Amino acid sequence: MIKTLAKCIRQAALPAILTPIFVLCESFIEVSIPSVMAKLIDDGITVGNMDVVIRYGIELLIRTLIALLFGAIAGYTASRASSFFSRNVRHDMYYNIQNFSFSNIDKFSPASLVTRLTTDVTNVQMSFQMITRVVFRAPAMLFFAFYFAFRASPDLSMIFLCVIPFLAVILALIVRTAFPLFRKVFTTYDDLNNVVEENLRGIRVVKSFVREEHEIGKFQKISEKIYNRFTKAEKTVAFNAPAMQVSVYTCIILISWLGAQAVVASGNDEALGLTTGSLMELFTYTMQILMSLMMLSMIFVMLTMSKASADRVCEVLNEKSNLRDGERNLTEVKDGSIEFKNVGFRYFKTSEKAALNNIDLKIKSGETIGIIGGTGSSKSTLVQMIPRLYDTDEGEVLVGGENVRDYNIEALRNNVAMVLQKNTLFSGTIAENIRWGNENATDEEVEKVCGLACADEFVQSFPDKYDTYIEQGGTNVSGGQKQRLCIARALLKKPKILILDDSTSAVDTHTDAVIRKAFREEIPDTTKIIIAQRVSSVCDADRIIIMDDGRIADMGTHDELYSRGGIYREIYDSQTKGAVEEDER
């Protein structure tokens, strides 16, 4: 963990090194102040010498100001170091997440990744700041204070050595008990984020079904769980304060009792033993020593909390994508031909049921393939093997005659354009969203692909046309408009393989037919794979594949499949023939 996080220090190294230096200077000067106060009392106030009082008073003021200056500089450098560090941690996490495969994302879940990038990194940042400042300050104060206290009275200083083991045992028990509790708390934050994210994404559905109270109940339930776990953890940490108070008051009582006797026995003569000034000095060192111990206990508590967060952060930093560029690192995709050879796949290694079983399939370059099947038949899973969004567990997938594992991933995906089931537009103009397919595309190219996707007509109706601003998630355009913009975005890549994963479901049958006609006429050499629920969307394909339970149940043209009956005829007959005939016209 430490080795992983240390890589994120970078620009924070210099301020992180300077902070302990300034802290040590501040601590030494601060601890030296009580010894000056003792001289002021013994040599000035006790004998009534105002010149000594003024001289030591000025010295105290100067030392205090110097300590304040070092403390301010240490605070500044500590905050800069922690800010640089947290920025680097988030940067490295975010960049690593961008390289994750779909299976890596499935492992963590989006809600968990959000928690790790926010709450967990904040906890690690606070701990880093404490490490660079308080972790050095507390031991330094403890050491310097004990040194000066021992110099003032070796006998009374032994009281501190009796208290420290007691506190050490209490702190060890607190840390051991609190750590697993805090880890559970941060895990529960993932569940909270998941509930909130799900509610916000589906807010229209929630309101349309009047399920606000149900969602509020879910939120309250998970919030209550966090509250209970945090309360339990904090109750454990709360034992720290009374333990410290018992130690402080015990030391004060013993030093007051034994110290008073020593002062009386010496007659307040430094040569014969303890003086009033030395006793006051010991009281100050008592507070400094025990405050240092209290700071150490706070450090332990904070590090206990942050260790759970640091572990979760390091899990993301150390996670490596299970997809790598092939050893051959091919950058040229010859054509759009596709071949599946005995392909099998499971989303999780522990899954009993495979998502794909014994898939053998050859698709010629430029061919149009339709895929239909029931929900959960693994239609989407099948096509996700082509651009290596997932890797097969068994068999191999060939694109352009080469195993997809041999390609450079970026080169492969630049030649395979996918329009997924969940159409996503990003905040920005329509033109900016379309240019995700090719950031260097001209305005004419953007308009051309929009024309192929039947999007140009409604874009031109907007006052700002292609400069129309799209809200986050595309909330200011309809579902059908969003789908057509996503198709245009994919076409702008000029791919050798185009995959439409149920991406015309929100488009009327006439527009669907116009889009498919444009594909046949304008991009005949591009291999087109169309996943659809409507038979009308695939009936004119060169071949239609029927998926059932992760297997290819049947395959052929529309006429061949219909004549054989089975699943295809059932689906076809359940949909209106009139819609298909109108679609074909």
C-alpha cells in the first residue's frame, strides 16, 4: 500500500520534506519556552527584579513569534503537499479507470469507484497532511518536553514513564477494535452512492409510478446503516478522551503533591532542589507531554480510518486491465470479415452458467447480419466479443482474418463502431458529440453521416442547428433523436464493421427502413450487424441469427427461417405483418 501511494507523491515531495523540518524547529522552540518562564519566575518575579522580568519577557515574545512563524510555514507546506498528493492520486486513479475493461468495471461497480475517487481520497489526503506535520510534531514535542522535564527534575519525570504504557495499551485496543468498523462504514458508502445514482438516473420512472416514498425509504435504510456503524466506531474511539484525561489529571495530582513537598524541602532554592519556577515548568511540560500523547492518539484514529480508505484506493490503482495489446500489435484491419471459433464466455469465473456456449460463426466482409432472440439470450454479449470489450474464455474471435487478441486494441476499436443499447450523449453541442467518431471531421462530413442516420432533418429544425447544446445525458432530445445521433457518431468513424445493438428501438419503422436503405446504398463494403427486437429491422438482412440461451439456435434468410418455423416464426407472427410490409416499402 505505502509503495503504491508513494508513487503519487511527485510534486508533493519538496513541501513534504520541508514540512517536518519546520515542524521540528517549531516544536523545539515551543518546548524551550517553559524553561524561560521558570527563569522569569525564579530570577525575576520571586526576587522582584523587573529588569530580569522585562528581559525574559521579551525573550518569550520573540520565541513565541518564531515558533508561530515556523508553525505557519509548516501549515502552508503541509497543505500544499497534501493537495498535490490528493490531486495525483485522483489523476492516477481516473487514468487507470479509463484503461479498465468492462469486466474490471463490473468488479468494482460505478458507485464504488465514485466513493473511492471522492470520500476515500479525501481521507487519504487528510492522513497525508497529518503524517507530514502532526506525526512529526507529536513525537518531537514528546521527546523535547521529556528532555526538558528530566532536566528540571529527574525524579518527578519518572511519573510520565508510568503513564505512557497505560495509554499505549488503551490506544492499541482502540485501533484494533475501530479499524474493521471503519472499513465497514466505507463499504456501506458504496451502497449509499448506488442508491442515489439509481434514483437520479431513473427519476422519471420513480415519479411516473409515484414511488418517491419507496425510494426515500431505501435511502433512509442505508443511511441508518451508515449511522449505526459510524456511531459504533466513534463510540470505540471515544474511549480515547477519558483515557487521556485520567492520565493528565493523575500526572498533575502527583506532580502537585510531590513537587510541593520538594519545593518546601528545598526552601525554593535551586541549589538545594526544586523551585517554584521549576514546578511551574513541570506543569507546562506535563500538559505538553500529554497533549503530544493525545495528538498521537488522534493520529492513530485518523490513520485507522484512512487505512481502510487507502486500501480501497490502492485496489483501484493496482487493478490492471485484463485486456492488453496483442504481442503482434497489429494496427491494420484488412477487412470486415468476422469469425467465431467455438467461443465460450462467462462474465464471472465463478458463474455456473456460461453466457456464450460453442459459438461457431463466419461473417463475410460487407455482409448484413441480423440478430434476434429473447431477453437474456446473450445477443449483446456476442457482439461485444468483436471489439474486445470482453475476452473469450474459450475459443477465439477473428476480425479481418486475425485473432482479435493480436491487434492493437485502439486500432481494432477504431475499425469497429458500436451503437450500444444505452445511448449516451455528453454535454456539449451536437457537432461536438458527433465528432466523438472523428474529432478532425469537417462540417460536411458531420452533416453527411447525420443524413445517413436520418438525423439531419431534425437537427436543421433547431434554431442553432449543429451548435445546439446537448444537456448531460441528452435529456433535451427524444429517445429516437438520441439514437440517430449515436448512429451518426458511429458512422463518422468510417468503420469496417458497424454494430447496432437494438439502437433503432425508439425510431419509427419508416425511419428505421430509411436508415437501413442508406446503409445498403452508401456503405455496402461495411459489415453490418443489427441486433433488434423488431423482425422488420432485420428481415432484409443477408442472414438472420436466432440466439437462445447463449447459443445459436438457428440461422438463415428471412424466408428460410420462416419456412422452418420455430422461434423465428413465433416472433414474426406475434408482430404485425402489415408493419413489416410498410417498412419494406
